[in-house]
Amino acid sequence: MTEILDSEEAVASVIREASASGTPLELTAGGTRRGLGRPVQAARTVSLAGLTGVTLYEPGEQTLVVQAGATIASIREMLDGENQQLGFEPPDHRALLGSSGEPTIGGAVAVAASGPRRLRAGAVRDALLGIRFVSGTGEVLSSGGRVMKNVTGYDLAKLQCGAYGTLGAVTEIGLRVVPKIEVEKTLAIVGLSDAEAVAAMAAAMKTPTDITAAAHLPAWAAKELGFGDAMTLLRVEGFETQAAYRIARLKDALAGHEVGEIDSDPWPAIRDAMMLAGDDRAVWRLSVKPTDAPGIVAALTDQMQCEAFYDWAGGLVWLACEAAGDAHHSAIRAAIAPGGGHATLIRASDTTRAAVPVFQPEPAPIAALTRRIKDTFDPKGVLNPGRMRG
């Protein structure tokens, strides 16, 4: 049974009680991302879904401070009324993970969920201005502020981002928001191989055209979205005249390719990895050098049955493979090792996620530092135990 908490004081009280008794807690909110990470080993589940208030919104300062249980949908609706948006384009993992509920801003921060616009606008951590959280001892802490130039103290906000709730229960989040895009255009090159596509995206990224997303869909993925052949996609945004100018310059830079515009919007599907939803294969996210990505995918395809597509101009590879056994984690990590990449297991059964390293194993010095940080903020180990490591 999940207990829904509706105040920071209630969260602190529950965690103090858990720390005193040594009772492990699972922290959740919307519940849509509970399948990310390793299975939590907890005796009690508490939800921050009741913390939905807006503490501060100053459109003129492009500043929003909101409680962690606020849904992404409600935030988007509020920002839309002021012609603003979240710059980091948070993905929705429900279809991919087969989960339900409503994605929250706290969940997006906890797992560092950033979409295709990360290429230009930065990740969720780059949008953070400040944060309030309850440590594993029940102490309420804050870091950062409510303005973009605040640099006071240690940057604990970025430390909490991507910590999967293992360092604290985030209760309030300060964010920088951005003006809403007036015009969005998607350019496409049809029929390129993976290597040709990465080269074309690299050439496009070298131009001063402010590309906000670049992805390559091999034929299998393109067909999932209704296209007939492999598609290399580039997104251009801005005012109408800006977009037209940037498109012209991009076509000049890619003169060796036939570049056209498409009417549909493929980016939500790319953001949410919809092409991999609805089956039982294991799904990995590989963070690699773009120039290494096609070779890594080719090497893995020779060893196993798998399918992959590319985001972030090739720097992010979504890969689906057989889920049985260890979900091929040894082969995948061996393939990315020469270039120093990272592999994260996004979707697999509880049994697989408990048996294999879901996150990229850390070198010994980094692992020791991570353990010291965990011991500082959660000395009893009561917050989401098992989620990031056994």
C-alpha cells in the first residue's frame, strides 16, 4: 500500500521515523518511472504525489518554483498560458515501461530525464536553479536559489538530479524556463546508412543554425512512424524568418544530400522511444561518441538480434535486444568500452534488473566517492535501497 504525503513536514516526519527504526522506504510520486533502475528493496512505499503546489512563478524572470509532485502536464499547461515551456523536453516513459499514472517534475529530476532538445537547451540539470529535499535522517535541506545568477553554496541540486531518490526526497524544485518556440520545422534526408547519417548530422551540427534536435531512424524504426525508408532528421526552431534562413543555410551545408521538409512531428515519438514500446525485449540507452555509434551498433548486430536508433546527433543510441539471460550486458559494455561510453539498462524484468548492473559500473575511486556521499546524506540506507546498486 502506498501512502500519499502532501507536505514537506509529513515527508520529513516519515523519513525521521524510518531512519530511527531502520525501515527502508521506497519514494515515488507519479509512479510512471518505477521500472527504471534496479528493483527497490523496501518495506514501505510513500508517494510525494500530494506535493503539487506552485511556490513561485515569475514569467518575466523565466523562473518557476514548484513542488515535486506537480505533474509535467500541469506545468506545461501553466507555462503555455505565458507562452513559455520547459527547455529540456522531458520524456514520458509510460509506453516504453508499460506503466500508468502521471509523470511528475520530481520524477523527471530524480532520473535526469531529458529529451531531444538536450542537444541545444541542455539537460534537466542545466535548468535547475535550486532544490529543497529531505535527507535520509529527516533533515530538510536546500541548495541554490530562485534566480539564474544565484551561486551560493554547494550545488546539491545537481547532485540530486539523477540520484533516483537515493540521496533525499526532493520536495521543491526551482527551474529556469524558456520562451515557447514560434516555428518548428523538421528536415529529412532519406535512405542514409547509419554511418552516413551520423556524418551528415555532424556536418549539420557544425553550422551556426542552432539545430535543436538531430536523430537517425534506420528503416525499421522509420517504418514504425509511418515512413517508407531510413530517415535522418534535423529540427530547426525559432521565428518564421529565422527558421527559413537556417533551413536555407542547412541545405547549403548538406548540398551533397537531398534535404526535404516533412509535415509530421516525429519528435515526441523519438523522445519517448515509442518505436521500442509494446514488446518484451530488453532496452538499453548507450551514451557514446557519435562517431563511434554506428560501429558499436554494427558490432552488436553481428553478435545478437537487436535493433537500434540514434538521438542527440548519434551520441545517444536506443537499443533493443533479447531479454533472456543477462540481456547481453557483458557484450554491450564490452562494445562501448574502447570509446569510454556508458550503457544503462532501461527496460527488463525485475529478475534481470536485480541480477545485472543496470547502471554503468563505476571505477573504484568514483565508487568510493559515491558511497561516501550516500553515507553522508542517508547514513542508515533507508532511501530507495537497491535502486542504484545492490
